[in-house]
Amino acid sequence: MNSSISKNPLGASGLKVLPVGLGLMSLSGVYGQSSDANGISVIHRAIELGVNFLDSADMYGWGHNETLLGQALKGKRDGIVLATKFGQVKSDTGANIVNGRPEYVRAACEASLKRLGLEVIDLYYTHRIDPQVAIEETVGAMADLVKAGKVRALGLCEASPETIRRAHKVHPLAAIQTEYSLLYREPAEETLKTTRELGISFVAYSPLGRSILTGQVHSADEVMNDRRKDHPRFQGENFALNQQLLTPMVQIAKSKNCTLGQLALAWLLAQGQDIIAIPGTKQVQRVEENLGALQVDLSDSELASLTLAFPSGAAAGTRYPAGAMKGVYL
């Protein structure tokens, strides 16, 4: 990787990260099985290549992901910006619910620190917004963690512009994390208007459309063993229509001598230096490929062509099943 690639600031936190980080959810069985040894190898290879932004959550494998990350970072913590999240919990029935109550914020942080084997978390997000708790109360408790030295910077995931503004008044936010890619642009582009006004960085998760934008998934049957099978974008006619959207990318990728995935990431990063992408993978070779996007320079005309090929609203199917859609962009 080109050592001249500069790092992007995370808001006004003082933390700086490579524009391409690593999302770790895939390492806890969400998109097919991955052994702990493989997961550690993926993390180590990313660090070797210069990645210094690692994104986890307490609900990835319900604690497994943070424990794995803690093991992988032994002797390698220096220079790493570690992000994790809290707020999604299992109900007595086994269903996911959201908890943003102040007392839970503190308990969740202590539990994450224990699993990670660390004394401080660099960037701490609320994973989803709890509609039953005022965001001021949740972020107030998060701010107390900063004062206590347990957390360095704060963020929100899937928050609406209004919620971001309210939270930022309680404590400066370093980052907002929302899904953003060529395939799904609308909430992200609306959110960016607010984050840019307030000086908050934007962390883009699923920047490859959960693999659709890589062109590597050719049939919905290929995702039948992981959570993507439940996502409308991978189902029936929706999947076929989303596959057709890739056609204009092929010639541009060929002319740039890059993969479709690298092209999609390059487009995303070209939208602003305040954007950090966190593609996830459980394969070392994909880590290497994703970082290659930093070497892909797109002209204004190429960027315009891609934007035109993927107009807002072009994707077929919502980005989550109906139930989960009720919990995003709140």
C-alpha cells in the first residue's frame, strides 16, 4: 500500500484513521462460519497493511467478536483506533431489542472493556437509537464514560439528522455510522448534510452492498446459509434487478484495471475526506483487495457516470427486512 495515503480525522476527537477500515461482524458467524484462527489472521493482515480502524460491537456473536478482537490485539494495540458499540440486547423471547438507558450504557461499557481486555475504548457508539429513551439521556451517560477515561470519543449509528443535532449538544460526536454505498445512498446523503455542518465524520458500513457491488454473488442461492437470505435486496426479482445495475461498472473497472469492489469503494471515498469506509470480510485476500481501492483514482466524468448509473432509490428492495427497518434512521 502507498505509505503516502493520509489518515482522516474522526470529527474533532484528535483520532485519525486510514480511509478504509475493517468491519469485524463477518468474523462472528453472521455471513457464514469463520474460525477464531482465521479471524485473527484477517485482523493481523489488515494491521500489517496499515489499517488502523477496527469496528466491532457487543452484539456480534453476543460478545464473541470483542473477545476475538481483544485476543488479536495483544501486542498490537499501539496506533489502533478501536470502535465498538452497545445497545442491542436479546429479550427473554430471544428477539433483539434496543436499550439506551443510562444504567445500561455504563454496564455495557464495563462488559465490553472486560471482553476486550482493555482499559479504554477509542470510539464508542450506540448501535441503535432507543425510541423509549431521550437521546440526551443516552449520550449523557456516554459522556460520563469519557469523563471517567473509559472512552475517548462518541458516535451514533443509524441516527436521523434531528437526533444527531440533539446528541451533539450534549457531547461532541466524533462519528456517525450509517449504511452508505452506490447501491444505498438516500439516508446517508441526507445525513451528510448535518454531519458536515457539525464537523462530524461519517463512517460508511456495508460500502459494498453486502457483496452485491463486488459482482461476486451471482445467485441468491449463494447466500442461503447466512443472514443475507432474509434481506429483500437478495430475494427474487429484487436480486436480479440489483445485478443489472452493475453493468455500467464493468467497463469502468476494466479501464481502471480494478475490481468492481475497488471501484465501488473508490467512488465512495471520493465523496469526501470526512468519509471512512469499513468493508467487512472474513477473507485475507478481500482485505488486500479492498485496500487496493486507495490506489484507484477516478476522474470527474467517471464519478459522474457511476453516480448517474446508481441514482438514489435505484436499488430494488429495502436494506433490511421490514422489522429491522423500523429501527434505523431514528
